[in-house]
Amino acid sequence: MTSRKRARPAEGDLERWARQIVAKSVQRPVDRHDDGLVNAQVDALIRTPAGNVPLEVVGDHDSDYNALRKRLEAINYRFHAAAEQPSWAVTIRRGANVNAIESWVVRKLAGLNYANNPFHLPYDAVLDDEDQYEARLRLEEEFRSKGVVWLTQMPGMGEIRVRAEGWPSWEDPVDFLGWVERIGMRDPRKAEKLRAFGGDDAHLFMWATLGRVWAINSMLMQDDDDEPSLPMGPPHLPDGVTDVWVASTMSRRDCLHWSARTQWERFEWEPGDEPTP
């Protein structure tokens, strides 16, 4: 009986962009390595005259946000509403159960208009009508208890657009170096694969994704007026990791690289940059 060879899994954007960034920065080819046929392969290899250097890629993701986005994509970011019902845009909290709240939201919105939208409460409403003010506060709390964090009416009729709440990056007080340590330690398998590959050098590439810790995206920001800053001091890396790269999926962001030889250095990049042989 002939065994069937598994198809190589598609390479994700973050892995591909990481290879492009490193290749352009170090002026060496960086090839995809993990073919999905053997467990615990590193993501990529940096081709150097001294031999291949392993590269692993890790992202700072929010699982609740990703799950909600995937569910909303499946319903085309729409709730079904009657044709005669005013149109609304609805923002839903991360972790909310879309199936459980859809019919409730549609029913509630059928009785609302711009004037009584609890999320558009005027600051001085309590001075005009305290009872109405309290009623709208209770209505807002009811929406929030179901997972709805914002409402706004749109032009037209019969459409309810739904989007996921963004990540509250300002709520996380971690600084840049603390974040690097956190991501480096979050998945020990990344460092284990690098150590298992062997060699003197091992690179870990970290992605700060949209809306994550602001200290990271701020450090990576391209500033037209001031000289961009660099982190103060070396990062604390997992055993066996010699180099770390940090980039963001937000626009107008650079990439930072650290090794004991170079310390921190900054590189410009844009999605779609091609590797330099």
C-alpha cells in the first residue's frame, strides 16, 4: 500500500513577512523550512557562509478577538433585520456569544432610534430629565450585559453591521522589554525547537499585532519629527535564543533587532518587501 504524502501547509503572512524583513536586514537569503512533514521543525533558515541559522516566528494574539472575528466573518459581519427596520452599526465585546445575542439585538434595535440610543447620551441629559437619563443608563447596561459595547445608527434601512471590539492596549502596563520577555516565555516550544536545531545562533521573531500593548507599537513607530528611540538595555531571552526581532502589523512601524554583538538596531520595512539574496 502506497503512503500518501501530506501537502505542505500554506505559509502565513507573519512567517512570510518575518523572512522578508530578516533577509532584507541582514542581506542574506531566508528560506522557509517547516514543511509540515516532521514535527518540531523551525519556521525558517537564514543562509549564512558559516551555515544555516534557525528562525522561529511568534505573534502576540488575542484568542477571544480572533474567535469573534472568525465568527463575524462567517456571517459577513451582518445580522438579519427587517427591511423596514432602521440600519445600525453594532460593536460586540471580545468573548461574546454571537449566536446567543443576535435575535435579542435585532429585537431591541427595532424599538430604538438615534434619539434614544443609550450610547449617545448627552452629557447634560441629567439636567434636562433625570428619569429619562436613568432609564437610558439602565438600557445601556442591558446592552453591555449582552456583550454590546457600542451602537450607532446608519443611513438607510434593514441593515445591521456588526464588528468586533478592539483590543484595550492601554490597560496593559507592561513596558517594551517586559513584553519581549513575556512573549519569549509564552510558548516554550519555540525556544526548544531553536535549541534542538543546534548552532551558535538562534533567532526568535516576535510580532505585535494590531491593538496589542501600546508600548510596543509606540517604540516601533516611525517618527518624522524626532529621532526614533531604542529600548534601554538588553532583553531577557529564553535559553539558547541569541537574537530577537520585534515588528508590528500596524502601518508606519519599523522593526527592531537585538543581539549581543549589535545591541539594538532599527530597520525600516513595509509588507511586500522582497527578500534580498
